[in-house]
Amino acid sequence: MTNRIIKVGIAWRVLMTLMAAATPSLAQTVEERLEAAEKAVGAAQTAGDNGWMLVCSALVLLMTGPGLALFYGGLVRRKNVLATMMQSFIMMAAVTVLWALVGYSLAFAKGTPYLGGLDYLFLKGVGTDPSGYAATIPHLTFMVFQLMFAIITPALITGAFAERMKFSAMLVFCLLWALIVYFPLAHMVWGDGGLLNAFLGGKVPALDFAGGTVVHISSGFSALVCALYLGKRLGYPKVQMMPHNLVLSVIGACLLWVGWFGFNAGSAVAANGLAANAFVTTHFGAAAAALGWLFIEWIRLGKPTVLGGISGAVAGLVGITPAAGFVTPMSALIIGFLAGVICFLAVTELKKRLGYDDSLDAFGVHGVGGFTGAILTGVFANSAINTVFKDESGAALPSGLLEGNPKQVLNQLIASLIAIALGVVGSLIILKVVDLLIGVRVSGEDETVGLDLSQHGEEGYNLDFDFLGSSVSTSGKTDPAYSAAANIIHE
């Protein structure tokens, strides 16, 4: 009996020892599995967000070429189609290099409230690890997404001086404008510690989800300065200067509409619910604006035009840009409709009364539309969509006027006025410097021949035609009959 008790005791001790030894191992295995699962979930989120942001980056680049290039190219006379499209295309190359060298650092490195520092000079430290701006995507992805905004913004300005500015002057002006106007403004609105950044310690907490101030107000009011400085095109407004190919412009406008989903929804910097809201509000804003523009045009002019429809859609896209991640879809319909109507009045009545020659209405659509959208963001911003302001306990505070925060309209106005001032003053100084160095406007003869030939030695449409029984090529310059015939065809 005693022996049995001893044996049972020994067996029990052995069993307890084995269980004790096994328990830490089992616990460790569970912990390891949980850790591995968490890493897998994090990797999946990073992969999804990164994939989405790379697609959005491509969509925003699509907006410049071919979107803006086709949209603007179709609106000018045929003798200027290549030169106009080239102005958008060259921004894709030139601004990219400037961004890599200094632009990204000046816009997004920590610095003063007005300008970023030099920490990211030559993209130093910008790699595959996340940045402080987006926790689930590589720093490189965030950098290249923001690059696409820097590319299209100066390209928008070119619509104001289309058909009369030297290519060399345009290139120097746009690069200096990006350096002096765009990079500082991008830092003020989106950069860490920027003056107007509502999320990262700005003294004036303005709301600009995807570029109402940074992109559209700055480029639109700069465009007005360019139009006034360069003066009117030869013959304007007595000579009708109709778009030479609205088919190209329709295609360009549709590409802009599609690309704008990357522009706005991508500004959520993640594939999440906020991106979905921005996607929907972008589409709703464009649709409502197209209808708004056509509605008032139909009433006032008797016919709804194709040019009016596509212009209205772009105006709505501009107007909803600062608000896309802060307002509801129903608010987006109101913002879009108002943007369409207001921009129509700017392009028709305001332009006529003031008499400036904004060739492709860059100011009327982007400047006026951007300002309208920025102010209306302060009216319709909703904390249920995007919580911007919180109390000490972390509870959401009202975002916009209709929610109980009237001060936000003032914040939006201050940010808009800063963008206007920087764009106007910066553009005027740059134009004067460039004009002194190389001259900004082509000669009267070059303008008559067209910028395609005078600036690039090429034509968009190399057509042979019979003039008084002789075969004359529109690319020739020697036959005396050419001048008269080519001028007719080019117009």
C-alpha cells in the first residue's frame, strides 16, 4: 500500500512538472501567434492603402496629361493646339525634377509656419518606411502623391495666357511660381506646423481637404495676373476665337472627372471610409455643377452648350475639392450647383465687364470656383464626416457654420485671402523678372502664325490643301500664298 502511494505521488509530481514545463511554452506559442496575426493584419492594411495611393497618384497625373492637355488643347485655335498641350506635358517633367531636388522638402519637412525646412532635400530620408503624414503607406508613396498636385497646379495657370506666351518664358515662370508660391502655400496648409493646418498645429485652422486654396485659388488668381500682365490676344475681343476641337475638350474633361477621384479621395491617404465619402462627394459635386451651369446657360442663352456642360463639371470639381472630406453627399450637391452657377457668371458677366482676356477661363473656373468652395467648406463642414476639432475630453466639436461653428467661415476666408495675396504678389514679381530677362510675350508675327510653328516648329494637323490650283502645305513658310492661306486655315 505504501509503495502504491509513493508511486502515485511520484507520477503526480512528474505530471505536474511536465505541465509546468509545457504551460510557458503553450503561452508563448499563443503570444507568438497573436503577434504574427497582428503583423499580418498590419501588412494587409499597408498593402491595401499603398496600392490605393499608388493608383490615386497615377489618376492625378492622368489629370495633367492627357486630361488637362486635351481639355485646354481643344479650346484654343488649331494653330496653337500643340503648344498648349506641350505646356501641360512639360510640367510633368520639369516640376518632377524640381520637387525631387527641393520642392518636397520645402513643402513637407518641418520648418517655420510659412515654409518647410531642408530635412528632405534631394529626398534624403524619404524611403519605404511610413512618414508622420501617413502611418500605413511608405514615405515614398506619400511624396509621389503630393508631387502630382505640384505638377498640375502651374499647368492650370497656362490656360490664362494660352496662345501668346513664349515657351521659354512659360517654363521659367512656372518653375519659379512653384518655388515661390506653391511650395510655401502647400506647407502652410498641409505641412507639419503650417500656419493654416487645422490638424497639425496651425494658428489659423483652415479646412482644405484636397487643394481648394493650395491648388485652385492660388493658380486661379495667378492666372488673372498673367492675363492682365500679358494683355489681350491680337484681335480680342473683336475677332471670334472659337475652340478648334470641342471633341478633344470633352475627352479631356471626362478624363479630368475620372482623375479627380484620385485627387480628392486619395487625399484621405488611406483606403477607408473617409476616402469613400470624398469619392462620392466629388462625383456629386461635379454632376450638380454641370447641371447648374447648363440650367442657367439654357435660360440666358437659349441653348445648353457642350462647352458649358464640361466647363460646369470642372467648376464643380474645383468647388468640391476643399470640402470633399468634410461634408455630406447632400451638401456636395448644393456646393456643386452653386459653384456651377457662380463660375458661369464669372466667365460670362465678370469677364465681359472687366475686359480681361483669360483665354481658357482659368480664373473664372479655378480662382472663383476655388474661392467659392473654400468658403462653402466653412459653411457645410460636418464633424460626423471628419472630426477636426475636439474638447479636452476628446469629444467632437462642431466643424462648420451649420453645425454651430461660425468662426470656421472666417478661418476659410483668412486662408483664401492669404492664398490670393501670395499668388497675386508672387506672380507679378516673377512675371516682371522673367520679362526683363527673356521677355514673356511672343511677337505679333509669331502670334499670327501660331505658337505651334513659332515656338516648336511643328503643327498639330499637317494637312495639304489646294489653294487656287496649287498644292500648299500648312507646314511650309516660303510660298507667298502660304501666309494668306495658312492664316485662314489656322484661324
